[in-house]
Amino acid sequence: MAENYTDPSGNTQAFRAFAANTADTPAESSSRTGLIVGVAVLVVLLIAVAGWIALS
């Protein structure tokens, strides 16, 4: 850990600045939707390939 690390809970002003910066994170939820869809497509593809191999 860096020696210059400042704990955001150390004082009220630093904590408020930290909390204000993390309030902008809901944009990550939209990228998570793409990840979930991608994983679901991959799982379906793997099941289809496994079924095709099992039947051949």
C-alpha cells in the first residue's frame, strides 16, 4: 500500500468527497447486462456443442 494513502473515513470532508465520487457508479450496471447476456450465449453454445458431440 502506498505511504500517501488517506483513509476516506479519517475526516468528514474526505468521506463526503469519497461518497460523492462513488455515487456515479450506476453506469456499471449497464455493462453488467452485456456481460450476463454474453455468458448466457456462451453457455447455450457450449450445451449445443456438447449435445451435438453426444449425438454423433
